[in-house]
Amino acid sequence: MLDDPLTVRALVLGAGCLALTVAGAALRWSAPLVVGSAVGAVLVLREIGPYAGEVPQWVWIGLAGALLTTVGITWERRLLELRRAVGLLGRLR
């Protein structure tokens, strides 16, 4: 699949990945979400690979900043939830 240029086959695979990702997120299934996202990401990286050098550097810096901000927010939220859970467990004793 990765050796072919943009074809109907790639479009069908991308649609399948999108369907798996949306279904996994909506139904709170972890495996379809992870598989759909991973395969979709590989497909997208393969398709945009030849054009990656033409993208201005500020776009890559902006994308990295957005990704790091998202990871940081998620990390802080999970840490707050963990502290809250530890507090609840402590009060149960």
C-alpha cells in the first residue's frame, strides 16, 4: 500500500482509518482508536513526505508547539485527576 502513489486504494484505507478512529472515540474503545490513528498517521506521513521540504519552517515549529501544548494540558489534567483519586482513597480509610 505504501509503495503506491495516491490511489483509490489509499483513499479507501484512509476512510477506513477515519471510521475506526471515530468509532473508537465515540464508543470509548481503545484498540480501534489506536489502530485507526496509527495506520492513518503512517498513511498521511507517506503521502505528504515528498512535500515536507516545501513547508516553511515556521509551520513545523507551530505544529510542534501545538502538540507540546496539548500534551502538557493532558498531562496536567491527568495529574490533577490522579491527585483527586488519591485524596478520595485516603478518605476511605
